[in-house]
Amino acid sequence: AQKITQTQPGMFVQEKEAVTLDCTYDTSDPSYGLFWYKQPSSGEMIFLIYQGSYDQQNATEGRYSLNFQKARKSANLVISASQLGDSAMYFCAMNIGGATNKLIFGTGTLLAVQP
Amino acid sequence: DGGITQSPKYLFRKEGQNVTLSCEQNLNHDAMYWYRQDPGQGLRLIYYSQIVNDFQKGDIAEGYSVSREKKESFPLTVTSAQKNPTAFYLCASRKAGTGNQPQHFGDGTRLSIL
């Protein structure tokens, strides 16, 4: 069965430090995509970064990078130089269903950045 | 600015009542999606639509209905058959193409039972 697992319900990080948010996935489909979204307390979902299963390099977008380990089926999000505005829920999601781009989501990790 | 507008932000439903949540996008996206979010459960797919006048059930479609009469609009009706409708509802849209196109989300509607 296709599934996304986020095992960290909550995390703390000091401002300016780096933090890694864990995500493991399960699928038998060789073609898939992995997304990370940020959800602030206001509720909107903000797209952060994407990694395709055939991508040779780990994705990076500014302070966000994705540590993609295909053999271990993990796609951890690394946030460098944490800022107070990074405090939010973070969701890992996987694209299933090919062109329909149906997403399945993990349960999320609540990140709190401390000054 | 282009984006997705959901209204209302807060909605209350009485027992036995149907309510409709609005979702409008001006991004010229072909695909649109409705998700439900409960505390501690992430997002679950209710319905999705790839083109006008066509839509498919997601994982938790029971008690919900949708229509897609215009490309810009994808309203969701929560019917009286949905016995536990209290949740946060998120609408999303996506540009057609390869799987790397992300879904873009609205700000959500919070529905509560009176």
C-alpha cells in the first residue's frame, strides 16, 4: 500500500540552526514524486520543494534541501539557518496516480523555532 | 495576483442541512482538488477534477458532492449524509503536465456543527 510516514509529531530548533524533518514513503510504483509543504497557523499550504524518483540530484530551493535516499525510501527535508517564521506544520506528500497527481500526505511535523 | 480563493473562511452547519464551500481559481489551472484536514491526520482527498464537467471520487467522498461547470470553479457541497463534517477544508489546483507540477492551495474553510 502507498503510504507516507512522518514519525516526528513535534520538534524544537534554535534560531539560525539547521533542522531535519523526517519522511519515509512506501510505494511499488517506480515513478513517483515527493513534495514538502509548510502550513502556518493561518492554515494555507505553501509548496516548498519537489523531488522526482528519477532525479539524480537532491533538490534544493533556497534554505530548503531534500535529502533523498531512494534505497531507504526516505525524503527528509533539511531547513538551514532556521528563522522564527519557519515555525509551522510541515507535511510530506507523495504523488500517486500518475498524471492525475493525486497526493497522499503524512500526518505532519510541528516545528517550533526558538529565539 | 493569481491565486485560489475559498469562501467563507468559517461556516456553521445545522443538523440535516447541506452547505456549499466555494473554491475559485484564476491561475488557469486544469485540475482542481478538495481535501479534508482533521487534527493529527494530515490531508485526505475528497474529490478531484482534471477537466470541466468531469470529476472523480477520492478516498473519502461519501457525504460530499461536487460540480465543475467552469474551469475556474469547483464548489464542494457537504450533505446531511456526512455525519462528521467538522473539519478544515482545503481546495487546490494544479497546472496540467508532468508530475512535478505542485498543487497550489487556498486558505481553507473551517466548518463546524451547531
